[in-house]
Amino acid sequence: MSGIEFPLALFLLGNLVVALLAAARGPTAADRMLVALLFGSTGVGIVALLAVATDQPPLVDVALVLALLAAITGIAFAKRAWHGEGEGDD
């Protein structure tokens, strides 16, 4: 543990605040979904850094579950958006 984990986690938390502001003004649903995926991946980074900094290996499992949920959410959104485009073409 080098002691840089907590400052990095705070930096990533700052990125999440900026992403929240971007999500609030994002014009399309796709923009908001990208911000949600950013929340997922950055959340994984924060939890993984905290797992190392606090020497608690179970937090790595939490980070992996968060990564899996973010991936499933992205896939579900893509399927829904792709299906929604072709509906009016009949």
C-alpha cells in the first residue's frame, strides 16, 4: 500500500461529480447511458482502490459485481435502443 489510493479515489469521485453534471444536461438517452456506464466503471475503480487501501479483499468481489451490473445495463440499453429504431419501419 503506497498511500496514493485514497487521493486517486477522491479524484475518481470528482470525475463522477462532473459526469453527474453532464448527465443532467445530456440531450439524448444515449448520452445519459454513457454517463451511467461511466458511473459503473468509475465505481469499480473506486471500490477496487478502497479494497487495496483498507486491506479488505471482499470489496474486490463488490467491484466485480458492480462491473457485471454495468455491463448488463449497457447491453440491455443497446438491445432496447436497437429494437426501438426498427419498429417504425414495418
